[in-house]
Amino acid sequence: MKKVVTLIIFVAVLVILIFSWPNIREKFFPEKEAEHMINEYYNSLINEDYEDAFKVLYLYDYKKNSNEFLSTGTTLPKEQAKDFFMEKIAYLKEQNYIIKDYKIKNVEYSDAHTFWHHILLKVEVNGKMKEFNEVAEIWKGKLLIGEREDPYARFRDGKMKIKIPEHS
């Protein structure tokens, strides 16, 4: 009887841990949660699973010459934002832009709570391989991509309401 009770307690604790792991990872291991989201985002782009990439992004209405855009998010309904993201992806495809690989280079800390990951991207643009550096961080529970060198990054990040050049 004692073994049965021990087994039931063990299974119960195991089930609780399994179902609560995402919350535990987010609260107590934020760097690992960020890496998980970064991997999900870039792997989704590489595998052309753009809906999964969209799901992890922090969406915001970009306003030139303003620092308020990050705190306000987007005013677009989710489906409209998703459609806009897919329009941006269609533009990238027309430019023959393909993310081939990525590497998380390191984590940089600003203080005890603020951090971001440095990412090295390997991208093919019109048949030519290029490398770009960018940063990614968690903002309000979603992935925020910080453009650095890639001139096409705004067409795959969470910026909404940007101008997309004319495409066919």
C-alpha cells in the first residue's frame, strides 16, 4: 500500500511539473524562454511555417520619430495583423530572400532583469549568401526583433502598418 501511495504522489508531481513547465521556464528561467521563442521563430522562418513565426512575435504599430510604439502594441485585429505579416513575407519571397541558418551568439545584460540575445543570420538574397547581426528580446511575453544590419528585417518582424514596396 505504501508503494502505491508513493507511486501516485510521484505521478501527480510529475504531471504537475509537465503541465506547469512553460510557466516555470518563463518565470524562473527567462533566458531559456527567450531562447525557446528565438528558436521557434527562426526555425519557423527557415521551414516556411510563417504562421508559427507570426504567433511568437510582438506586434506593434511602427510610428516614425516616436518611442511610444512599443508600449502600445498594434491596433490591428489579430487576423488583419496576420494578413499584413503574410503580405510582408510575400514581398520577401519576391526578393528571393531566404533565411538559411541562424546562431544565438550570446546574451547581453543591461541590468539584473533586462537582457537580449545577439543573433547571427545566414541569409540568401537573390542567390548571394549574406550574414547579418540582429538582436531579439522578450517584450510583453512575445519576441521582439531588433533590426541591426538586415535591410529586409522589417518585412519579417512584428512591425505593423509599415509601407511595403509595390510588388506583383
